[in-house]
Amino acid sequence: MKKSITVLGIEADGIRGVRLEESGTDWNCVDSGFWPIGGSAAHSANAPYQKDGDGRAASPLAAEDDTPLFADDRYAATVESLKDASKRFGTNEVVLSMPLSSLLVKVSRTSVDERDSLSETAGEELGKVSPFPDETPVAGIETVAETDCDLVTMFAALPESGAADIGDALDEAKVRVLRTDITALGWLRTLWPRIVSQSLDSFRRVVLMDLDDGWDIVVLDENSPSLLRGLGAISDPDGLGREMTLSLLQAGMSAETGEIVVFSKREVSEEVVERLKAFAPVRVERVEAIDANWGVDGVARRTLEGATLDVTPADWSELREESRFKKKLTTFLAVAAAGWALVMGTLFGGPIVYDQLTEHQKTACKRHSRAYKEVKEMRDKVKLVQQYSDHARGTLEMLKAVSDRMPEGVTLTSFNYRRGEKLSISGEADQPTVVYDFKNALTEAEIVPAEAEEGGEKEAEAEKLFAEVTLTGPSKSRNTHKFSIECLFESAEEEGK
């Protein structure tokens, strides 16, 4: 079975997914799809998964066609889209790709000596950007750059409020999360050759992406991220300018911005470009609609490359393990039930099958017995015809064969012949020796069948006249020696066969 990985990306207006399969030393995209869930693309992904009962569910969200779409309807549509995607890709275990605007992200520079304590530093760093001071979200950690002295580390977490919303939808759709990454990092990986296609005298470059969830901004210092922010949908050039200013202030003024690279699926207005030129030269790169899967594809590649950032909440992992356990248990019970059914079938069905086989065998034996009797009767008839048509074994021929071999001094007193069975003779002799000579002569007597004579193979086809010759006597009586000889045409052994 081929190895594969499936990534589902949460976007403002739908679920986007790709499936990669291993092919030799490479991984190829074998399937992809997009499942719309309604709502406005301008709506922030921070709260697109509210379900019925949530206090925010009373506020309708604007759909793409300007039709009001309530939060509970959007939640139900999200569940159905997740189910459809899972069915399409044939798996319920996926890598989840979340929009940058729904996560807490902080990039920090720490000493190399603090490498082993990054997990302790994560909570402190994320607390600086979290609007929820009481939350202690599970942090994902990834080192994006390293020098002899410093580590540039990215800390990210999924707030509990957002995790609960999307988590409920995933649980209801029975989709389990193996890993949770940031879609913006997938886009960054895919677009990297186009980002660094021009060299800069300054080591700071700002990347603005308007691709699937409004504007995302990434500040690169010496080609490594120093700031990531999800700005959401902003159509006002001045509003985008203000967010750019705030982002640069957060990133620090350690270097002058050398270039702003803008990626968008739509035409970027001249007003936006002019506003951004106030900060640095602007380069606009168009991303075609056909390349809409590049973000989730980049997340899949990051997963295969061993990216360590993972913001999957602990309860999601527990649900995944529980689902795997239930699946294994169900499989075990199914196998056990099948084995039990097989044993019970053998115990109860065995005698029935045995009886049927016995009856079948009896029927076959009866049929073969009838055929055997028919063949035997036919063979006996043929043998009888052959016996009576063989004149070499007639009564006169037998009498002549006996007379020709009877020595001088022997007188026959009786001659009894049963064709094909035996010849019995009795007689008297002057001397006992001639009786023994007579018996030996009959034992060695040969005959040639009529068909052999017709074929001219007289010597080759000659056979014994009698199978067995038995002598009784001679016994002396009144100066003579009486005897009896019995000649069988088939020996006792042959008759038994």
C-alpha cells in the first residue's frame, strides 16, 4: 500500500484539501478539492465554526451572495464539508492547516544556551501577544534560524475558543487531526523561490499575501521570519498602511525595509500599491486561481520534511488515539465474531455437511455398483461365448489330449469334463511309475488357441493346457494300481481374484 498524506486547510469560505502519495523518491499530488461552507470571504476565520447555543450565534454572517448565513448554519455546513472531504480522500486522519489570523504567533530571538528550555519560554512569549491572559494554550515550537549565539524560534498556539469551535466540527465529522500547521507557512514555502528572486542590499523584506483568508504579513530579516501576523480582510489602503506600520514597529527597526512583495489572487489596486510604496519599493506577484492549492500543498511538504511546529490541542490528540483504539477494538471484535461464527458453523454445520457427503457417497457407490455389475455380466457373457467358440477345448479335443499323453499300461475307467472348469479322470495301471509319468505329461501339456494358429504364431502363443493337475493315488488293489487325476483350468488363486 502506498504511503500518503492528506491536508485539509480551513479558509474563510470553505475547506481546501490535497492528498499526496509517495512515488519512488518523490511525493505527487494525486487529488485535491474545495468544499465551500458559505459565509463572507471578508469574515475573519477566528470564529467561523460557532454552533447552536453559542452566544455569538445570533449574529448573522454575510455569505458571498449577500444572503444572511447564521453561525449555526455555517457550523453545520462546515461539518458536512469535512465529511465530504474525508470521504473524497478516503481517510479520517488528516493534517490540519489553519489560517494565520486564527492563531497566536510570536517569533523570538533567544540564546543558544536556552535551546532545552524553549517549551518553558513558549508560554511567556505567547502571553505577550495573547488577548486571553487566563488561557494556557498548547504551544507549537519551530526554530527557523540559528547562529553561533542566537536561535530564532517561532512559537504558535491555537486559542481555546477557536479550538473548541473547529474541534467540535471535526469531532462531529469524525475527522481526526495528526498535526496542525499554519497555512501561511505553506504558502511561504511554496512561494519562496519567487520571494527571494531578487537580491537586496538591505536584509529586511516584507511579504504581504492576500490568498485565502484576507491579508497575512511576514517580515523577513536575513531571509528568516521575525514577525507573522494575520491581518484579515482589509480593502482600505489607509487601513492596510496602518497595519503595515504596526507590524514594522513590532518587528523592530533593526533594519530598513528593502522590498515589499505582494502576492494576491486578485488585481492589487493602484491605491494600495501607492500606499505601500511609502514604506519601501513594491513588487506585485500574481497567484493564479489554478494555484489555489499551493498553501495546503506547502503544508503537506513541510510535514514530510519534518517541520516541528504543531499547534494541535491535547484533547484532539486524545480523541485521535481513542478513535484508533475503537477502530482496532472494532476490527478485533469483528475478527473474533467471524472466528466464533466459523467455529459454531463447523460444530453445528459439520454433521449436516457430513450427512450430505455420506448420502452423496452412497449414491455414487450404488451407481458404480450397478455399472460394475453390468460390466461383469457382459464380461461373463463374452467369456462364455469365447469358451464355446474355442473348439480346441471341446470334449473330444480334451479326450484326444489325454489319450495322446497316456502311457502304455494305463487304462481309463472314467472321464468327466466340465468345460472351462475341470477335468476328472480315473484309471488303473500295471506299475505306479507310469501313473506318475501320466500325471507329469498332463502337467506339461500345452495347447495353442485357434486365433494364434490363424495368425501363424503357434510356438509363441502356446500355453499350458491345465492350470493345476492333482494326483490321488496310485493305490494297489487286486494286482493293479488305481488312481484319480483332477485337472483345473484355473488355479485356486485365480478363482479367488
